[in-house]
Amino acid sequence: MQTSLIGSFLVSIAGTLLAFLLVIGMVVIFFKPITQRLFAMFMKKLMSERYPVNIWEMVTALTRTNPIKVMENSLRAASGAIIERPFGSPRKHLSFDGLIFTPAQLAVLPVHEDENVDLEVTIGPKAKKPMTLQIPIMAGAMGYGIGVSEKVKIAMARGTAAVGTATNTGEGGFLPEERNLAKFLILQYNSGHWSKQPSILNQADAIEIHIGQGATATAASIIPPEFMPGKARQVMNVKDGEIVVIPSRHQEINQPDDLIPLVERLRSVTGGVPIGVKLCASAKLEADLEVAIRANVDFISLDGSQAGTKGGPPILEDDFGLPTLFALCRAVRYLNQRGVKDQISLLVGGGFSNPGECLKALALGADGVYMGTALLWAMTHEQVTKAIPWEPPTQLTFYPGEMAEQFDENLAARHLENFFTSFVEEMKLGIRALGKTSLQQVQAEDLASLDEWTSKVTGIPLATQAYDPLGGPDPMEPAGDTQAVPQKPTSPTYPQKGKNWFDYFKKK
């Protein structure tokens, strides 16, 4: 889906560029002497004028300073206000690309191609009403009104229901239409004053208390009246002309242990659906996890710094929070150390865009993966051509978008269903290639690290380290020189998700 979308965009750009080149070509052919003279004058000035008055100065300046920074500083100069960048940070962090899976061949046989693969996952296994999904990939939080349009929420509800997974309300208003169409609905308990009535809360299949998120940390969100007109104000019980403020913290939480009674109250109101917290991963992650553990939550949603949003200040997107891979590995280690990994589900989001990344995160210990930006691209698919090249595609999906009414929610729902279906079929293919038939059997031991930094962060041994199937000394190490043997990376304690066939082979 994403490839098709990018292809449509490139075709549109290529068409515009080709037309421009044809015009230039005609000018060159029919006015060759004039063109040649003008070009000669330009090149003479370019190669003879002093740098301070030479247009080439822009080339060297943009080489020294990232063009993104130049453009964003221009936006700051134009507005004098905090700018908001859609889709998160362009920064590149350590990713899942440094990990590879170990395919089954002889020592472990691959699974037959017609073998069924079980991707079912249960969120909040200790809750009175746990939420069992058919696939471990979920739609990330996108708020109606404060972010996306009603049509987008309807498409997400239909698309996720078709494949048996969950969608998330985000911090926006509660839409009855979304509830009616979604098979599983995670209601985000925000720090604002809307969508908190018991009659709304008890319609949720799970409740996620929003504490922080990867793209904007824990900063407050302020939405001017012109960015949220119409129905969304009625749904959120906000007066016309009133500025919408999502505070940086909940009124009920003024000290860490205040989370305990909030979790208990929500569990009581909803009759026992899973209650969790959404956290922005920080360098003091374990301290935040400890507060959540003491509050007896059923799940923890962890947002890495690669997460996207409708629009966030660049300083929060670029310079706050841990990257997803760091956060996931640290969270798994701590939950295992506290002995609660099998009781508290761990959901992770932030920068996921392909099946391999998701399967690696699940192997490392995540129980479910949130996706956001990739789903928007999948839903817009060829509809993006309604906007480009004159408008950005976001004008089709954002609540105040100028082209929001042109968005076809039925077509989007079908494309989202296709996206999920294709996505999980690739994951099933990968699981069969590991010689397994269930997601629960996929674990950290199925991975190898391609570089030392990835190995250090994840605890996964390097691919350069030989594997000894007999369990004796490493045959690649020189005999008798024990002091020269390098120390192997120590793998963290990961939850045992299924039968370890390598261990079985070693015992035999």
C-alpha cells in the first residue's frame, strides 16, 4: 500500500517535471542563441563574483546547515510562534535494522507452507475481562477533532474490525459511530474534561490512561478555535470560540501514588476491562514503570521518540525521549526483574512501518505493536492524488483539512483491511521460516545482532559469534589460550514464549 502511495506521488511529480523540461527544451531549441548568451552571462557571474554577492553562497550554506532546519527557521521567522511539524521527527536513531532472524533449515526444520500460524494475543491477561485480538498489530491513538476527521476514524474502525484488532480513540472526543463499527476499542483517558462519563467509559474494551507520548512528551496541547470548528466541539463539550487545552497532567494525579485510586476507579466503572497507561519513554523509564506496577495496571503502552503526531514542536520531537528500541529492551528487562512480565502486557509504538520491524519487537518481548503514520498512508493510498501536487496529503485526513470532505472512508477502510492482511501474512511467512507455528514461540533467541551497538542495547549476541550445537567449547576459539577469549554479550532475561527448539537440540 505504502509503495503504491509513494509511486503515485512520484508519478505526479515526474509528470510535472517532464512538462517543465519540455517547455525549457522548446525555449532552448527555438531561442538557442539567446539562451546560450544568457547562460554564458550567468556562468561568468557565477564563477567570478565574490562569495558575499554570489548565488552559489546558498549551495554552501545549505550544505553546512540541514535544509529542514533552514526551512523551519524561516517558519519561525514568519510566525513568531511555536511551529508544529506533522508525522514526528526526521532524526535517524538506532533501529531494528541491526537485528536479523535466524532461519530454520536442518538443525531446526522450517514449517510447511500450508501450516496455520497463530497470531492471537491477549492484552491484560490478569484482568477480569481481558482483550484477545486476532493479530498483534493495532491502530495507534488518533484523536477525533484534535487530530483526524470523523471519516478517518470510521475507516480505522472498519478496517481494524475486519481483521480482529483494536483501534484507539486518542485524546479526542468519543464518537459513537466509531464504537459501533469497531470490534475492539481502546479508549484513551485524557487529561482534558471530555469523554469521561461512566456511560462512555463502560463502552470501552480497554482504557489507556494517557500520561505521555513519544512525539510531544508530556507537554500540554493548545488548539485555537479556528483549528477545531463544528461537530468536534459538541462531542468534546467545548464552547464555540473557546481554546481547547489538553493539560500536561491529570487533575487526579498530583503525586505518583495518585495513579493507584484512578486505576481502581476505572476498573470498577468498566467492570474489569484492562486498564493501562501510555508513557513517553524517558532515561528514567524504570522509575515510571515502577509507579505503574504499584498501581496494578494491566498493560503499559510505551511510545518511542520516533512516534508521529498531527503536529508537534520540533524541540519535543527531536530532543526528548528514548528511541523505541532502547525503550523496549529496557522495559522488558525491568518487567522481568520485577517478575510481572507475564501479568502486565507491554505494547510499543513509534516508527514502525514494516512487518519485519514488528516481528522483531514482538520477539524482543513486546505483546503488541501500535502503528499510526503507516496506517494513514495505507488509508489514503491512491486518494492522495486528490491533493498532490498542490496540497499536502494531510489536507485529506486532518479534521480542519481543506479537502477532508473528499476523503472516501469506505475506500480507505478497504485499503486498511488489505494493508493489515498483507502485513500479517508476511509475519506468518517469517514465523514459518523460523520453524514455528505461533507468535508465542517467537523469542529473542531467534535473533542475531549485526553490530556491537545493537548487541549492547538489545543483549542479542553478535552474528560474528559462532554457535556450537554440541554445547562444548567454541570450535573457533584457539585451544589453551583462555585469556585471549573475548567475553560474549550476555542476553537479558526474556519471557519464554514457547518451546525453544535449539535447547531441545542441544539436550539431544
